[in-house]
Amino acid sequence: MYSQEKERLDMTLMTLENVKVLKEIVECEVADLFTDFIENGQGIGSSDITACMNYVVPQVNGRFAIDLPLLRGLIHDAIYDLEKELI
């Protein structure tokens, strides 16, 4: 029983490699979703962030568990970086 619990726990932990993969996915999705928003001076609301999160989850395709607060933070960081690049 212990080994099954440990295996399940190991599958849910985000490794550094998982975070790198998630960050790459987020950067692509943020660029696709928000470039026009930023270029046209439109605001990005919380529902837009949630929509972006919903686009990212299927891209992970169950390869690892996603820490949602981390995902939200990565999205905010990617938006900030995109704004710096475009403005």
C-alpha cells in the first residue's frame, strides 16, 4: 500500500522539468491569446486568465499534475514579458 501511495504522490509533484514544459506551453498560449489585446490596448481580465488556463490544461495532456496557483503565476509572468516585448 505504501508503494502505491508513494507512486501516486510522485506523479502529482511538479518536477523542475515539468515546470519548464508548463512554462513553454504557457508562453505559447499567452502569445496566441493576448498579443492582439496588448497591441490594441485592451485590458486583460480575470476571465481571460481563466480562459488561458483552460487552454493550457489540455496541452499538458495528463503528463503531470498542474499546480494551479503556479500556472496562474506563470500566465501573469508571460503576460508581463509579452507586454514588455510589444510596448
